[in-house]
Amino acid sequence: MSVIQTGAVPAARLRLRKLGRAEYEPTWRAMQAFTATRGPQAEDELWILEHPPIFTLGVSGRKSHVLAPGGIPVLSVDRGGQVTYHGPGQVVVYALVDLRRRGIGVRRMVSALENSVIRVLASHGIDAHARREAPGVYVGDAKIAAVGLRVRRGCTYHGLAFNIAMDLEPFSRINPCGYAGLRITDLREQGVELPLETAGQQVARMLADEIRTASANAASSS
């Protein structure tokens, strides 16, 4: 565990937790519990991990977008968005952040998640972009990272999933994020080989910087 300093007081810091490969549902329940019980001075946290294969369906998700899951489990969860796939070779960063304390709106937090991936890709010479109507990060017309959040008591959980070096076949078993035929890519397909741990650290650092900047801008404009 490490701490990324994003402010002068403990409540403004981000604690970084590296969880390795972790089952989805226990991690999700732990995020819920953390958010339900955290006090006003609790440090925000970023959790970096990788999940075994699973399809997750957001609160507005339609089961019809799960086409042929086969032996991969499908779990309905409380984040926004439709269906996505998590599996080995994908970096997941969960953002447990007190938005009210930092003065950040939900839309700005989504942008922070997207921008963190865009900046990592740019550092490797890859041009990427976000789409306001379809949250996530894209290289050309292919999606390389998914974003989904839940907000309770003014605090976020869930976060982003960044494809690094995956078996992309399971994405063909769903309509990714509710879009039939949406092409999915990963960093390896873009010509960059990067260890999963390194990718996780890079995106977490960029995300911490995005959150710090958003909070500072909110404070200066208030």
C-alpha cells in the first residue's frame, strides 16, 4: 500500500491499494462497505487490481446485450452503464473518492477517469479520445477502456477498466457497453507491450493528478 499526496491534509490524500488478482463480487461488496461506513475525514482510495473472467451488467443494463456468455459468469451490479467484460490482462482502477469534499461534480470525475487513460496512452505515442455520449476511451473507433461509477453519500466507487494485453474474444459474446458491433482493442494490439503492474501504476498516478487538478480548480473558482 502507498499514499499519493494530493493535498496538504490527510483527508485530501489518495491511498493506493494494490490488490493483485481479486474476485469481482467480494471486491464490489468491499467497495460498498467502505463507502457506507467512511467518515468525513477518511482518506480517499484508489484500488488497482485485475479480475478473473466475468461479465458485469450495470443498473440500466439490458440482459439482451449479453449474447452468448458461455461459461463466463454474468453479474448485475450497481454501477452506471450497460454490459462489459473483465478478465486477465486488464487493469482495473476503482476510485473511492469523496466528491463533495473535493468539490468535484460527477461529470468531471468521469472526465478524470477518461483523461488518466488518455494521458497514459499519449505517453506511449497513442492518440486516444473520449466520447461524451458514450463514456470510455477510444483509439480510432475501437474502445480501449470502459468507465462506470456509482455515487452514494456524495462518494464514488467503481471506476475504470483499461485493456492492456487480453484475450479479446469474450467481448464478442456481448454488445460492449450496449453497442452492437463495437470494436474492442487493447494496448498490445496498439503495438505497446507493458507489464500490467506498470500500466496500473501509470494510470493511478495520472488519475491522482487529474483529481488533484479538478479539486484545485473547484477551490479557486468558489
